Amino acid sequence: MASGEPRAKKLRLSEEKKQDKPAEKKTPEKKTPEKKSPGKKTSIKLGPNSLFGMGNPLLDISAVVDKDFLEKYGLKPNDQILAEDKHKALFEEIVKNFQVEYHAGGATQNSIKIAQWMIQEPHKVSTFFGCIGEDRFGEILKQKAEEAHVDAHYYEQTEEPTGTCAACITGDNRSLVANLAAANCYKKDKHLDLEKNWSLVEKAKVYYIAGFFLTVSLESILKVAKHAAENNKLFTMNLSAPFISQFFRDALMEVIPYVDVLFGNETEAAMFSKEQHFETEDIEEIAKKTQALPKVNMKRQRVVVFTQGKDLWCLWSLFNAVLLKIDHKDIVDTIGAGDAFVGGFLSELVQDKDLEDCVKAGHYAANVIIRQAGCTFPDKPDFH
């Protein structure tokens, strides 16, 4: 899907980082072309629960709004924030005054379900943990997870209702206001630590957690991250929003040493650079400095993936790739575009694919999602 050839060699993330050594004499390998059937991808055989995600499950309430609505609640056209007291009336007003649609959401859950959609078979390759309320919205989320063939194991409680996220759409921008509610109530000791749940964590080989979950349960993230590092599995994370780097810097920096693949967009990268005193706004330099931060599992070189908005290309520390250009008239909205990129990337990563393939899949998924309302997709992908 990328136009233009990537300017570097392929690298498998499952390979250990090699130290510089004198060249050894080896029997020359036969360089026969790899045979791939048209329309098929060579991959390892996947089993259930190979990909694990943990985060904030939310019911998305999306609507096209006007600029006056954004100004009334102090919202930026393309941003994502946590709801404050001043936003309490927003959720009622958007339902009352605008035509709304409901979708199962939350950053991590979106990426996990998109990865499963890209993989298709077998079902339940993807696992998801998060907290919901024992209410109607919670039942909807459970139904949506089942329809997406994701093996969702929610911690259900009665203290708070299921979380919601208002997606305020203006043009091809979206401003997200999340009311975590139940999502903020996840408890490590009451869910993650349970043997039946932890056994699902142990089955996984790739882990993904969006930075938003740092506001909920740092101890849960660290337990999963340490397990990944100790067992040389892949732990991936997302910067998620500028406020995470700004206001949850200490928590983020506790997790960064365990991160094998870090995702983010250009605004998140800029804030991360500012908080880390990188003294640069150049996204390539930010990626390189981020890659060089301390790391626990030295068997893997950290990969940094920064997407760059409407220019539709991404950069990481190995090479650049240019995304398929999109005509703006084809964009329905950009809700979930970043989550979709990550989901596509993870769908190939969990199959031990090359980085080039991971990025192509991410590009494809993002291109599909921005042509849909909300983070939705057709029955089957058309990705080869």
C-alpha cells in the first residue's frame, strides 16, 4: 500500500539485537525467491490469545457538531481530553441537539478489534481486559466484542457506569472527550492477578496498551510489561495524547524502559520531546532520541513509530514509508484512524512479519477506517 520503496532493509522484531562481530565464514545460502501465493500472506500459525490488550473500554457517542459547540466547551478541533466538571452537560447536549451514532470504543479496544478484523481467522487471537459497569452500555460493549471475535474479559463493577466518549466531528477533524467512569475503576488485584485471567496474559506473545491506561492502573501496566521483558516477548505502547506526556510524565517514564515498540502522532511526539528536554521539534530527531532512552530488554532494539496526520506518512528509526494518498472528499471522519493504524500494525507483528509489512497493514487499516463513520469497518479486509 505504500507508494515508493522503503529506503532500508527489512527487520523482524523477533530477531535479537546483534552485537558487532567480525564476519564469520558461512556456507553460502541459496538465494531462491520466496514463493507467495497471490492474495495470501506467509505467516506463522496463530493460536487464541496471542495478542493481548488492556485499556479503557468506552462507548463512543459520535456526532457532527458546529464550531460554536466546540467553543462552548473549550474544545480544539483535533484533540483528545478527559472530561472535567465543565463537560458534564456536553454528553446530554450532544445527544439532545445532534444526530448521534454509538460505537464500541476506547483506544486499546479499537486497536485490538481491528487487529482481529485484519487477521480474521482464527477467532479470539486478540484478548482484551478493561473495566465496565453492570449496565446497558456494558452489555452493548460485551456484545460488540463478541461480534468482533475478540476474547474480552471485563472487570464488571457497580460503583461507576460504563465509560463513554463524545466524538465531536467538525469537517474531517474530531475532538474526543472521554468520561472514563467505570474504565477508571480497573483493579489489578481484583482482575489481572486472578489466575484464570493471568493465564491469558501468559499465553500472549505481543502486548499493547495505550498511554491512556496510565491514568488508571500503572501497577497493572508494569506487571504486564515486566512479564514481557522477562520472557523476551514484545511490549508495545502508545503516547496516546499530549496530556499523557505532560501530566503523567513520571508514570510514563516508569513504563518506557519496557517498551519495544512505541507509537504516537506528531503532536504527541512534540510534547514528549518537550517534557524530555530533547530540545528539538524535528520528528526524526525525536524518534532517534526516544529510541535511545534506557531499555530493560536489550535483546530487542526499540522501534519508534510516529504518524504524521494529513500528510499520511509515518516515520520510525529504520526507514520512512509514504502512505497511499487520500482524496479529502473520501474522508468520512478521522475517528479511530490512529487506533486503526496500530491495529493493522499489530495484526502483522503478532504473525512475526517484517516491519515493512506491519506498516503497510497499518496504512491499509487507517485508510479503511477514515472512509467509515467512527471506528468501524467492512465485514472483511482486502489486504494482500
